[in-house]
Amino acid sequence: MASNEWKGRFVIWGSFLLALIFQTIPWPGTLDLLRPSWILLVTCYWVMALPHRVNVGSALVMGLLWDLLLGFHSGDSWNDDVDSHLLGGYELFGDA
């Protein structure tokens, strides 16, 4: 049972690592405006798929890692945190 739990964590954090890598890859010229926020997309996916494992705290950690990777504070940690909180909120009101 513990083996499956570690595999699940590896998949989640591996996808976050890939999102960080994709986020740092530059796109050419004007296509850079169309580049998605990979970190936000992956965080939104995991918040909807496994809300008991990936939550607001995970989004905050990923935003802080993104800020460290960029070398400055861009506010993405706060934005990812708020977005995942709003996205995860559908379960709070979905049972009514």
C-alpha cells in the first residue's frame, strides 16, 4: 500500500517538475504571448482530480518555487494560491 502512495506522489510532483521545465522554455517572438501558464494548468488539474492531495498549500509551494526559479518575486505564488482555492471551492458548494 505504501508503494502505491509513493508512486502517486512521484507522478504528482513529477508533473509539477515538468510544468516548471515547460514554463522556463522560451517561445519564439510573438508566440510567447500565447504560451500558457503550465504551472497553473497542472495545479488546476491536480486540484480538480485529487483535492485531498493537492490543495492551496501545494499551489503556494509551486508559486514560490516558480518565483525562486525566476529569481524575483512576480506574485505568481499568490495568484496560483488564489486560483486553486477558487477552483477547489466547487466541492464545498457542490453538495448543496
